Amino acid sequence: MTLTIYEQVKEAMHEKTNDIIIPSEVKAYLTQKFGTNSDSIILSDYCYNHYNNGISFDNHLFEYIDRNSYKVKLPSVGVFLIPH
């Protein structure tokens, strides 16, 4: 089963929540691990606060800091208990 780039990035960042990362490191990792073309990895496509024209994703993973810095903000999955 082939993972989408979003799934690859999410997997690569799963233990980096709140870390500051740079795109070249993420691209190198995904290229090495999954064989992904680095030109296809556009981290700004997955930002809460920055977007590319024509892209409307709901798969947000990062907070844009500047062109070479992103803060990992993976969506949290919570468990909700309903009192009886």
C-alpha cells in the first residue's frame, strides 16, 4: 500500500509535535524512506496559517514560521468520556 505524501509526512512527524523543522530535512527523510520525489513535498500545503493559491486542504500539520521553518502541530486525537 502506497502512502500519500500527507500520510508520509504525518508518519515522519509523529514524535515531533511542537518541534521546529526545516523542509530540507523532511524532504531528505521522505526521499530516503519512501522514495518520494522531493519536488512533490510542499510543506506549506499542510499549514494552519499559510497556504498556496489553489490548494484547499484540511490536512494541517504545521504552523508556518518562515520559508525555512515550520512548527509541527499534529492534530490531537482525544478520548472523550461521557458521564453516566
